[in-house]
Amino acid sequence: MLPSSFHIPVMLSEAIESLSVKAGGRYIDCTIGGGGHAAAIMQQSAPGGQLLGIDADPKAIQFAKKRLKEYGSSILLINDNFINLESICFNNDFEPVNGILFDLGLSSLQLNGSSRGFSFQSEAPLDMRFNPNQSITAANIINTLTEAEIAEIIRDYGQEGNYRRIASYITKERPIKTSLKLAQTVVRAVGSRRGKIHPATKTFQALRIAVNNELENLELALKQAVDLLGFEGRLVVISYHSLEDRIVKRYFKRESSNCICPPKVISCTCNHTARLRLINKSVTKPCLKEVKANPRSRSARLRVVERVVNNEEWFVMAERLCFLGKVKAGGRIGMLSQKEPKKTSLVN
């Protein structure tokens, strides 16, 4: 059932402004979630705007269909992971595009739902899959991996200082099949809440990232997104923890640089030229008013780049235009060089 009032997505106005949405433009929302950003994009791109919405979660697609039904055929919704972004666009003849948005992390639909164990505040099966067709769940990881392997996941993906102690308590408490039991186990390992962050927050984050292969998928998807952007198209990413933001920051820095040689190299040998231009050189954060209204937005970080054409692409474009020019010229010359057929009179 569709709620009467929709959740307002994080940094909505900043995202739309960063995308530089124009009437008649073509846009991609790689994590459509509840459809909040998508609805704003469609309003701003009217008349004639088009949007491709992607989400690995089939429930998000169902929700978005209801929320965005007024836009009819102007919106195409695909239940898939954004790691397949390029093939999705090619198969649906949806490229090049004017803008692409990634709003990473959990949607409110997933966090507020009680069926997949994303939240440590309610009892639910320890699942954490965005796509229920995946084989690996959080319960699989917690109950089958070694203590060292679990500790490594919590350390690397959760940046949790007490990773060894938490992993030790988890292996002693196995089997752990529900989100509430896992949260209670973490609390016993590290103590009760200190400050605003629940003790289990980083452990749950680490497991969710591992289950859904989020960081690796993000790196691959960013590369595809740049290839799909038209000239001066915008790529906007909203991330919610430092691991995601670091990947985005490094990739944007690399692709906006004309040289990526190591610092010690005196003369450039990489032949790399920029394909992106940084729009906000420093990260954009939500305003205090938004954080007060929606505490979940406090960790959000927005980065935006614009597509430029590098030297290699200019050469390919020029070569293609010259070739087309020759074909057209050759065809015209051929037509003009042919002798006109003799006219025959119908009168004797």
C-alpha cells in the first residue's frame, strides 16, 4: 500500500541542482528506492524528460511504479544491480544521457522494513540482501566463516576498532539467525551505547556491504556511468560512509586529471587525459536544518562531476566526422558525374 505522505530523500534540492536537470533531458537514477529523487527529476525535466530507474531490490521497483505512475512511458524501471548499468542502457537504447545519480546505502523502505534484518532495532531474519535472489545472506557469513574471516569483514567494511572482540563473541554465540540476537551479541562484546551511534551500527554496515558486494560494484559502475554520459552530462553520487566516499573521491580525482603518473615521475608517460571536470572540489554536506529533520542524513556526502571530451575522444570524433564527410561527398560526386540518360521523345 502506498503511504499518503512520501519520505523526502536526502539532499534532494542539492542533487537536482547538481544534476543541472533540463527540460527534455534524459536521466538515470541508479538506486531509485522510493522514487523521491526520480519524481523531482521528472518534474524538473518537463516537458519531454525521460528517466531510467534501476534498483536491485524488487520491492523498491514495485513502490516506485506506484509513486511514479503519472509519468507513464517517460519512465522505465529495471529490477537489476547497477553493476550492469552499461548493458541495461544499451539493451534499452538509453544512451547517451544528460545525468546519472547514485544515492548509495539503505533506502528508508529497506531500513523501516522488518523482513530482512537491515535494522538492529527489531527482530528479523539475518538476511541483508538487496536482491532476494542472491545466494549469500548475512546469516551465512556469521554462521559459517571463521572468526578471523568475520573479524576481517568487520574491520575492513565497518571500520570497527573492536573487530576482534566482536568476532570472538559472534563465534561463541553461534548460531545467530536474527538481527536482534546479533545486535545483543555486539552489545555484550563492546558495551552499551556511547554517544549517538549504536554499538552494532558498524558491524551491521560491514555485513550489509559484504553481502551485497557494494564497494566493488560501485567502482565498476562509476566507470560505466562516465562512458554513458553525453558532453557536459553530470554524474552525482551521494554516499553515507567514508569507504564509499573514498572510492568516489579517488575515481573523480583520477578521471579529472590530465596525468596520473606517480609523483616521482619527472616526465608524464601515462598519456591519460581528463574525461571529467570537478564541479564541487570539496564535498557537499546536508544543511543543519535537514540533519535535524532527518538524522539519517547526517553522514551524507555529495560529489558531482561533469563530462568533458578528452584528446583521444576528440580524435575519434574528428575521424568519424571526416569519414562521414567523405562518404557524403563521394556519393554526391558520383551522382553528379553520371551522364544523364538521353531523353526520348514520345512524339514521332
